[in-house]
Amino acid sequence: MAEQSKPSVKLPPVSQLGYVVADIEKTCKYYESTLGIGPFCPPFEVDMSGATFKGDPVQTKIKVAFVQSGAVQIELIQPVEGKNPYTEFLAKNGDGIHHLGFTVSDMEAMKAEFAAAGLQPVFYHDMVVMQFAYYDTSEIGGVMSELLYYKRDIPGISSQA
């Protein structure tokens, strides 16, 4: 049997599944009434101004809604305005799973691990209560990977790693 190489990035367990959708209210209602997933928190708008997308600062807004499903959070994301990876995903794929999220306790250390593996963030933002960094790992498996670092607990949205 051939010896397997060690992974270059050591991620914690998946903490989030991120779905990009064209109509967040319709999706919440469908998941709740048809699939029994929910209830989602009411969708709310997030101003992502100051984020960097593919190395450039962007002015962008999204709507999000969350629900916990066992140990995994389900995040629905609807792009509202501006350039971001969600708008690109929706145009190319339509609604669907966009990313796997990983809650980390040390964002800088994890970013360094990704950099050592030759990966740079394609979408990054350091917000008041949290930081996130997306890496394009979609070539194999079809989804991006997101690092989530919560500076403090956000009731109903986050829990510390």
C-alpha cells in the first residue's frame, strides 16, 4: 500500500455549509416548510464594504440567514450589490452549495498554513466581530473553503471554536 502524504493544511471539523441563493426569503420558506430545516433567523443585510475580492477593495452588500443543524450551521447568502464571489457563483452555477466553513481559533496561523500550501484568500474581510477568508478550493470537489474567526460570540450566529 502506498504511503499517503500528510495534508499541508490541518482544518478543524466543518462548522458551516454556505449556500448562495437568488431569493433568500423563498429559500428560507422552502427549507422550513418542505424540508423541515429551520426556522432560519430572519434574513438581514450585511454591508461588506472594506472587504478585498481578488486583491481589490470592494463595496458590496449581501443578505444572510442562518440556522443550526446539529453541529453544522447552514448559511444562506443572497448577493445584493457589488462584486463578490457570491454574484460570480450565482451567475455561473445558479443556487447551490458555495463553501465549507471552518471556525478557527487563530486566523493568522491558518492563513499562514494556506499560504504555505500555495493558496491565497480570494475574498477577505476583518469586521468588528469576526474575520473571514475564502480560498478557492473548488477545482477538486466544487466548493470554496472559508475560514471563520469570531472575535466574540454572536448569539444565534457563532460559537467560539
